[in-house]
Amino acid sequence: MPLTRAPAAVLLRPAVTSDQAFLDALYLSTRDDLQALAGDPALRPTIAALIAMQQQAQATGYRAAYPGAEYLVIEHGGAAVGRVVVHADDGSLRLVDISVLPAARGHGCATAVLSQLQQRAADAAHAMHLTVRRDNAGARRLYQRLGFAIVADDALDLHLRWQP
């Protein structure tokens, strides 16, 4: 079933143990650098182990840096299409991570999720913060369109803020 632009149909729900296979596939879909190597049959077992190790390191890092974070699955039309990690603290809502399956990109899912999070932040009178890689032009355009402004940068990343 092809996705359509229907932001109202985009829902967030807590990630549960039974989502793990989807979350593994989603993580792999974000690793273009390693997917290319996985095309070589001789490297597949090594690449699979490397991807699993990096996915675990990411999860461990998020839990350490954002111990109260929410891990949510993004659903569109009843199907899981992505995930988002958010962390609320005193006066701020941080978008830790958002990932959407390649087939679901460009259909308004991330925009709908971010709009929901902006409303949540606004309702609490909180600013919203996120970090985006400099080389992620698509995400940068999305964040700019939704009113995020650069507040700091470094060699790899831009640090953005949205204020209600």
C-alpha cells in the first residue's frame, strides 16, 4: 500500500519489545555506509555484527545521556514507519533522534511528528532542541521550514532550537 500525505494518520506510540525486528531494520536503513559493504557476501556476517554493535552502542549512549527519554514508534496508516526518541527536562524538549524508513520519507510523516512534538513543547511553554548533521540537507530543510534556528555549530553538527 503506497503512503499518502496524511499527517493526521501519523501516530506515535511507545516502542515495545515486539518492535525490535522493525527497529533493527530501521537502523540498518539509516546506515548507507555499511549497507554498501553488506553487498559483498563474504563481508555480510562481519557487517551484520558491526551494525548490531553500533546499534547497541547508540542505544547505550542514549540511555546514558538521556535516562528519562521516551522511545516512540511512528505509525502511518497502521504500519510502523519510523521511530523517535525525545527527552524532556527542565524547560526543554530535546529531539534525540528521528528515523523514518526510506519508503516513508517525503510523505509528511516526519513533519507530522515534529509538529506534534512542537505542540507538546508549546503546551508546556518549553523550547525544543535538536542536533542535525551538517551533511543531512533534507533534514536541515525540514527543520528550517518548521522554524528551528541554528544556535551553535561545530565541525559535524548544527545545534538547533525552536521556541514557541
